[in-house]
Amino acid sequence: MAPALVRLPAPRLLHLVEVVDPASGQLLDKALVTRFSGPRSYTGEDCVEFHLHGGPSVVRSVLAALGSLPGLRPAEPGEFTRRAFEAGKLDLTEVEGLADLLAAGTQAQHRQALLHATGAVRRRYEGWRARLLTALAAVEAVIDFGEDEGIADEVAAGVLPDMRALRAELAGFLGGGQRGQLVRDGVRVALVGPPNAGKSSLLNALAGRDAAIVSPFPGTTRDVMELELELGGQRVILADCAGIRETEDPVEAEGVRRARATLATAHIVIQLRDAQAVWASDDAAATQAGDLGGDSTPGELSEAQLTLSVWNKADLLAEGQGPRGQGFGMPADLAPRDRGPPSTAPLLISCETGEGLDDLTQLLGRAVEDILAQGGDPEAAALVTRARHAAALSRCVAALERYEGVWAALELAAEELRGATRALGAISGVVDTEEVLDSVFSEFCIGK
Ligand SMILES: Nc1nc2c(ncn2[C@@H]2O[C@H](COP(=O)(O)OP(=O)(O)OP(=O)(O)O)[C@@H](O)[C@H]2O)c(=O)[nH]1
Ligand SMILES: [K+]
Ligand SMILES: [Mg+2]
């Protein structure tokens, strides 16, 4: 039997149609439908988009009707985008940008993802790769055809300056810090200090909700509790930990171990102490010098970490008692940025009354900016948003360094230039391995 002739609606226009189950003839929805004919579609293939009413039963019944047609099946997560990539519609940086765009929770993440998704990053990488290919082509041409020693030397010397410049440029991006990854993954802030300092109370105050358990019993928090905040458009991950102290309790001891691990990976450390306890213990000076309190020592902090020293429970200090009366600690250094990172002079707050919390938020925002500023300018930083980019870039730089050692020996030089080209190509997916592709596409949810 000849197939029934179907008049397809015009492509790339919305059509209001009745969606009918082909088996039962039952009306399923009245909906807008668009047909795309390849290659002018997202995947490059012939596609149809259904704009259904959103009720779960409508969607389920239309999917079931479609699934009953021969040759149709649900897409795997990321399958549409993978097909688009395979059809050459997107490169890997754009694919990753799309995944980041779908996941973007902050303005900074959003802006950075757009640089990838719109191809700005792709163009940078393609430009570099084109320079490598030009150099490689010149060198290979001499290997293949050039008999003349003079020409060989001339070409080798001609290629060298641009490859040197390229190596320096790429090394600059690699050494420029981790801003791209910080924007994507968040700046990590750890709340540490002795038990009962009010760390969980402060986490709740900053989050604006009762996220962590607060109690008058020291040793309440055991697991690390992480919360995401948006500060000045930037993703910040705030971690509340167990109070650091020696303990016989094996569960609390595990909490202390986790607290130390969290402390080690934090970009910013808020050292929280009970103002009255510090004042009573008469070691205010030691605290000003940046002591973590409890059993921990300043030696646990690395140079790159910023610390904010904060004294809590200001409401419990009597009039004239404590740092307030001594003329320091209120508020801590809120000096302009050019005067360096926030100082370690303590900031006095109360989670109970809210005193000092605005100052703390400001100070924290500035510390986050300082951490990001160490990571270079935003557009350059957007080139390296994943560990995979950094790894490929450093392979490329290493190959170019080796090239500079052998540039006059054309065969060896060509080999290193090929290696450098391959490494850059891996970032955009020009040269791909299944493994990289699988990990990139696995980030997607079903339907993209
Ligand atoms: N008066 C007063 N009490 C506070 C303040 N902040 C916290 N507290 C109280 O201090 C006690 C301990 O607070 P938590 O937030 O549980 O302290 P923590 O540092 O998380 O304690 P651990 O998890 O046990 O290490 C609770 O009873 C809080 O209500 C404050 O600013 N003023
Ligand atoms: K507690
Ligand atoms: Mg706690």
C-alpha cells in the first residue's frame, strides 16, 4: 500500500493544531507546533517542536502517543545537543556554555556562560589554533618539499616569533588564576571557631533562614553544612562546621576532622569567637593577631586565604566592656580596596540582635571581590572555566615550550607543533575522544 500523502505545514512557523492520538483518534491537546527542516534546525536534522499545555497528563499522553509510532523513542540526556555538536552546529565550549547557562544561578555565572554559549570563547580558541596551524603548515611544507637549507632555516626562524608570543599569551591565561572556575563553582567561605561561638547562628543569619541546628550545647554541629548565597552577583558557598577542639566523642572528632578539611579548601575563613569569652580570657591581643581560637593554630591557614576575624554575642557585653569600649573592632576595616585586603581587626556582631551583620556582609562581599580579582579580568578568565580546559591549555603550553627548544630541527619542531594543536583542539572538540564527549554531555538533563 502506498503511504498516505501528508501535506506538511510550512517550516519555521507556529501552527495551531489539534494533537490527536494516531491509534485511538482521541484529542490530546490543542497546541502550537513548529516544523524545522534540516539542516536549519537545532540538531541539523528534521525536527518538530510541540508547545503543549503544561499539565503532566497532557505531556505524558502526547509522549506516549509519539512513543507508539515506529522509530520514535525518548531522547537520552543531552542527546539533542550531542547531535547538534556532531552536525557541527556547536563546538564543545559552546556546549559547555549551554550547560552552564541552564545551570546559572548568579549574574556572574550567567554572564560567563554567555561568553561560551554565544561562541566568544570558541572564536578565541579558534584564532589560536589557526596560528598554530599556519606555523605547522609552513614547517611541514619545508619538510615535504624544501630541499634548500637556506629556505628551511628561514621558515624555521620565521615561525618562531609568533609561536613564542602565543606560548606567552596562553601561559598568561593559565597563570592568571582561577577566576573562571571560581565564578562557575563559587567562592568558598568557611565558618570556623570554638564550639558555641555561634557559627550555626551566623550561617542562619546570613542565609536568612533556619538552615542549621542551633543549641546551647557545645558540639552541636558535626557534619559540614553548606549553603549557597549570591553576594554582589557572585556565587558564594558558605560552610558551617563543627567547632574545632580536642574531643573524646568519636562522632564529634569526625566532625572536627571534616571542619579542618573544609577550612583547608576555603578561599575565605570567618574566624568566629564569643566576644565575652575572648574578653574574659584576656587574650584579645592574640585574637587580633589572627588566632583561630580553640585548639587550632594560625599555621592551618595558607597565605592565599583571606581571614575575617569576627566576635559574636556583642549583646552580652556589658556597657564599656570588651572591644567596643576599647575603641577597636567596630566596624572592622571597611577601607577602600586599594588599601589591601580586609584587615584581621575583629568585627563585633550579634546574631541575636543583628548588630554588625550588615557590616559583615559588606566585608565579606569585599573579600569575595578580592579573591576574584586575584583571578584576572573576567573575559580572559572565562576561557578557563573547567579543569579540562586548564589541563588542555597546559599541555599546549608544554608542547610549545618543547618546540622552543628544538625549533631549528624542523621534524622535531613539527611534532611539538602538532601536539600543541591537538591539545587546543581538544578544548573545542575539533579532536575528540569519546571519554571527553561523554563527560561533557552527561551534564545535561533530558530534553536538551
Ligand atoms: N546572646 C547571644 N546568644 C547567641 C548569639 N549567637 C548565638 N547565640 C547562642 O549561642 C549558642 C550556640 O550557638 P550555635 O550557633 O549553636 O553555636 P555553634 O558555634 O554553631 O556551636 P557548635 O556547633 O556546637 O560548635 C546558642 O544557644 C545560640 O542561641 C548572640 O549573638 N547572642
Ligand atoms: K552549639
Ligand atoms: Mg553549630
